[in-house]
Amino acid sequence: MANAFIRKTSKGVGTGYVQVGADFPDGGSQTGAYTVATTSPATQTTIIGFSISNVTGSAVDVDVALSQSLTSASDDVSLGSSIPLPSGSTVVLIGGDQKLVLTTDDLIKVKSSAAGSVDVVMSLLEIT
């Protein structure tokens, strides 16, 4: 079994859901977004760190969901709803003793109450 540490980021996340790791979050490409691989051999993925930073001069609210679809909310499981982020602050949803196991086709999506307002960093451990 091989272990790989991976970091995925999304910069300037706004009012529409963005899959963490997407190149151009506000209405652009989702290229680079992280989804647990379905290929053989099976991949075991654990999120070992997850931070969201407000990069604006105003407070925002952030939603984070575990899902299998960027566009549908039917299978969303909330990891945080309307999380208040004051200007210049950071919230750590996962880290330290807290971990989150992902299964095949899982993805994490984030949105904010203001355009281009938050940056996201997700650290993962993949075992194949």
C-alpha cells in the first residue's frame, strides 16, 4: 500500500458551490477539483485538515457539505451551515484529533455569502 499526502485549495470562493480544489471557483472550471478515485486499486482517503479563511473586509457566512454531486443537494450532508466568519478570520473544521473519512465518489463543496470572499485549504491522506 502506498501513502500520499495531498493538498487541494480553492481561492476566491463565492456564492455558488465550488468543489474543493477547483481551478476557477466563481463560475469557471472545476478542473483540479478533488473527488475520491473510483479506479482500481481502491483508494482510501482521509481528510486530515480543512481550513476556510475570509479574505475580505466584511463578515461572511459559509456553507460546507459532503456530497457526491456538485450541482445537486439531494445527497448533501452538512459539515457546517451559515458558519460566521468575521473579516480576516479562519475557521478550522477538520484538524488535530478530528478527521473525516471519504468513500468512493465523495467530494467536499463550499460556498460563501459574498462573491470571491473565502480561500479553502484541504489536506488529505490517500492510501492505495
